[in-house]
Amino acid sequence: MAANKKLLVLPGDGIGPEVMAEVRRVVDWMARKRTVSFDITEDLVGGACFDAHGCAVRDETVADAMNADAVLLGAVGGPKWDSVPRQHRPEAGLLRLRKDLDLFANLRPALVFDALAEASSLKLEIVKGLDILIVREATAGVYFGTPRGEETLPDGTRRAIDTQSYTEAEVRRVASLAFELARKRGNKVHSVEKANVMETGIFWRRVVTELHKAEFADVELHHMYADNCAMQLLRDPKQFDVIVTDNLFGDILSDEAAMLTGSLGMLPSATLGAVDAGGRRRALYEPVHGSAPDIAGTGAANPLATVLSYAMCLRYSFDMGDDADMVEKAVQNVLAGGLRTADIMQPGKAKVSTTVMGEALISELDKLAG
Ligand code: NAD
């Protein structure tokens, strides 16, 4: 048995526990078949935590998250908690985890499975086989810069101000991470800004260039303006491997790239932080979708986004690329076999429930493991 890794599982609300139950099957399968076992702690977050403890996340849970090798989260929220005081709203639990763990980089892959390529709004040949990763700086930039606010000018008219600001350290840490991740993938990084019109863009480009020269010269680096990147993502997305960009551009470009792949129920994500004194990089993995209260309890939830988030966890937190590949391949095969949850249903395919999709994944993993 390999040394146990600590995984904190937070299923959350709505469909969170339903999709997480299918991930637990995959985790258990790996413990049995791949001799990789995790020390798993499961805890409450969001509305479920509020109901039990009167807060959206407990201090003990945050401490566990700090000590875990990775955190895997389902989703939080729902109309049941709409009238709860703001500081105890389900989202506050997630925000606190992100803040206390200092998770500065949001990772959103756009991975197109062959069987779903036709669901993309782009032509099949443009998206087939697509596998790109957007690394978005998530704790600085224009969403946090000061001064910000609205004011009335001496002539009585009003104006509003946001400030885009980046320190060298903020750019370096997210760019370093992007270069490191690229080394585990296609070894190519596109650094995206607006150096043609923004001071922060010129600065971003300079810092990334210096860092590349000093520490990552083996990785192929390209610079691209954000508006061109938005265009290139639609024209020829397969030219990209890893894209690293600031908070604002990343917000927009990651949504654009995600939609190349079709459905919300298929989209995983990760937020990563700094490496701690013990050499561990703090990390939270979660599907992009929310708690989907409209379908919670009906067995219609697609568990694949959360399963793929777990595959990201294997790849990026545990350096288990082969196992991550295997999980992704199992997803690919289940889809190729024609099984679909309602959200990705296509004519002529078989509509299945959350649990049947999970069972099919395990059968595929069995086949792949021989
Ligand atoms: P949502 O992502 O929960 O749902 C949007 C639509 O997509 C719904 O019709 C839903 O049924 C469908 N959908 C989402 N995930 C699916 C899946 N895995 N399988 C099948 N269909 C799926 O977004 P929303 O409706 O805007 O928000 C619902 C609640 O979730 C709100 O309380 C919101 O605050 C919360 N939320 C949480 C997170 C998070 O935990 N990270 C993210 C977004 C929204």
C-alpha cells in the first residue's frame, strides 16, 4: 500500500451528496484495485452545516482542510437558506475555505469527450480531442483592487471606480503554477493580458517573461492579448495547452472555454494555493455547477463533473497522472457506450440515473484495469 493521503470530502447541499456518493465509489474502487487508499474525513459545509451547527462551516472543518492533502467539495446552497443571515449563508462557507486556504489560482479545464463533441456549438473537427486548462488568478486584480466605489463629482454627476492592481509576487505565483502544470501536460503556456493598453498588462508580461527565463525555459511560452485569445478560443482552440491570465480576463475566458465542451454537468474545477511548510499545495476540487435544487433528490444529477474533479485531484495534488487518465478514460468509454444523464441526453442514447452512471463507471474501470 502506498502511504495514505488525507482527503477531506465535503458533499454540501442539493445534488452535492448525490454526486459525491458516486465519487466515493470510484475512490473505494481505487483503494481495492489500485492499492491507493486515502484517509477520508467527511464533513458538513453550506446549508447542511448551518442546519446542524448554525454556521456555514465550522472552525474544525477549516482546520481539517488546512491539514488535508486535498479537499473535494460537492456544491452548496439552495432556496431553503435564502433567509439565513448573510454571514451564515451556504456560500459563506465556501468563501471562507477559499480565503483561509489562500487559494489563489482557479483551474478550469475544457476537455471535450469524443462522444459529446457534437453537443458543442462549434464544428466537430474544431473541438474533437480538445484538452486545455485555464489558470485564472483568483485573489487579486480588478475584483479586489482599491480604490473602488462610486462618488459624486463637484459638478454633481457621478462616477464609479475599480482598480486593476497586481504585485510582482501575485503574478509570479500564478505564473509559476501554470508553468508547473504545463510540465505535467503539453508543456506549453499562453500568458494572456492586454499589454497593448494596460500598465498591469505590460507588467504582467514582463514578470512572466523574467520568470520563464529564470526557471521555466524548458516550457514553450507565448504571449497573447486577451481579445485575441477570446477569438482564438473559437477559431482554433486546440492551439492552446495551458492559458494563464488575470482574474477578470480569466473569469470571462474560462466560461467561454467551458462552453466549448457542452454541458455544466461535465465541468470540473480546482482552486490551488501556496505550497505549505510540509511541501503540500493547498487544494480544493469541485464541479463548476451548483447544488441544482430543481433536480435534487430525483436521481437526475450528472455525477461526471465531480468525478472529473476527483481526477484533477489525482493529477494535480497526488501526482497520479496514470490513475487520473484511467478515470477520464472510463468517463470517455461510458459516454461512448451511449449512457447519458438527462442534462446531456441526445437522441438514440440511453437515459440513466446518477447511480446507474456511477455503476457504469465502475464497470468501465474494471475493464480498463483488466
Ligand atoms: P446550478 O449549477 O445549481 O444549476 C443550473 C442548472 O443546471 C439547473 O437547471 C440544474 O438542474 C442544472 N445542473 C447543474 N448541475 C447539474 C448536474 N450535475 N447534472 C444535471 N443538471 C445539472 O446553478 P443555480 O441554479 O444558479 O444555483 C442553484 C444553487 O447552487 C444556488 O443556491 C447557488 O447559490 C448555488 N451554487 C453553488 C455553487 C457552488 O457550490 N460552487 C456554484 C453555483 C451555484
